[in-house]
Amino acid sequence: MVFKRSKVFSYFSVASVIGSILAGCAGSSSSVQGLSPVVTTTGGVSSAGGTSTNPVGSSTSPQQVQVTSGGGVVTGTLPPGESIPAGGSVAVVSNSSPIIIGLGLGPKSTGNKAAPATTGTQGEVYVDGQYSGVNVTSGGALSSDLILTVGTHTLTAYGPFVIVGGSAFAPQTLTVGEFNFSVIVLPDGTASIPSAITLQLPANNGTLGNGNFVTAGYPAEFAGYNGKLTIDYAGTSVFKGVSLTVSSTTGLASASYSALSAHPQVPSTGVTSVTFNITAP
């Protein structure tokens, strides 16, 4: 990607959540609607296309590689099993800002049923089933730029995480066991990373209902692709699929996951996972 850091981590009015993921850095807040505490915040992760001047061979462990992006040289982490030909395009996923405003690492507890049953350590980001060498920090950002090759990838960030919104006097918290993202990297390095996320989700002990929503913004090249948001908790899988359309205000291919119908109360341990999926039309 020629470093046009596109701020498009899905209009993520959820717990971004994991991981909008946000036209960048809108502030987080929380509010109470009726008897249901709600976490409202924004987020997003910027990404840009890049090219590798020299070939990079595959390795069984993460590699630090240099690519040209935005007219400069960027150093990032290439996950295991990935290789780049000389002159090959890549996506550079930035570590410059939190995935979601108010996102942090949550307390670990063997009794926390929101924590995923996995071998992944808290904060680790896996790409296609392998530890990428990149972590989500306590401040909610990636520990380094992440380099993704052309093709389709599955990213998983293992928690538990917490999303905190609101004032110091009335904070609201949503715990998320893990965030999952399906990412498509086009031949020019453009990636389906949500750079603009807006979310309004129930806090722990809240109830998911029609007032809750999540929006995610992607590069305009993904207009017409199919987006799907899935939230798993309390033995229930809540999901909604939409076709991405270009917003006249942001210029992004936007997915609006609104009008979520009422479902069981979110337990005190939060939700098990939040998954952003995108597929070709």
C-alpha cells in the first residue's frame, strides 16, 4: 500500500467492540438507556498498501521486514509461513492508534466464561491460525505494524479484553473474550480492515436490543462486498449480514449492523466473541 493510511476500521458501534475497529480517534462515551447500561464508542485501524523491494522468504517464526509505503520505508511484522516476492504488494496495518477507543486488556479469571478456550495468550494476534508476532497492548493498539500478503486471511485477537466508556464517575464496561476479522488484501495492497468503527452495545449485565448497533467502514474498493457481524454470548449467536455501500459522507464502503433484535441478557462476564466477516459478492 502506498502509505495512504486509510482510517476505516468499520463503523463499529459495538466493542470494537474487538478490536473497530474507526475513522481513527473519536472519543468514547457511555450512556444508560432505560435499565440497560450501554457502552458507546468509536475506533478503527488504518491500513495502507506497500511493496517489498527485495524478496522475503517464508519462515516458521515471525519476521521483521521493511516495505515501501507512502513514499517511505516502513518496518513491520510478517507472520509465519508468509513470503513476499520482489516488488510484491502487501497491506500495512498500522499500530498508530487503538483499535477501539477505550479498549484494554481485561482481568483473567478461570471463572470468566467470556474468555476463549484457546492456546492463544491474552493480547496475542493470530493470523491464519499462527501467532503473528504482534500483540494488542494494554492501550488497545497493536504492538507493531502488521504486514499482510495479498489474499484472504483470518485474524484473531485473544483476550479477555474490556471496552470502557463514560466518565470516571459512571463508566460502563463490556468484556470481550476475543475479536475475529476476515481480511481480504487486494492485488494493490488495499485491505478490508475497518478503519472507521462506531458501536453502541450493552455493557456487562445489559440486554442486547433494537437500540444497539455497530457500523464499520472499509475502503471504497469493497463496495458491493458482503459484510457480517456476529456476537456470541450466553450460548447465543447473534448475527446480521449486509451488503457494503459507499457512504456519501465518509466515502467508505459502510456496513451498518443496526436494528439488532432483543436477545438474552449479556452475563457479567461479557460476550465470548465478536466477529467481523467480509466476503466477495
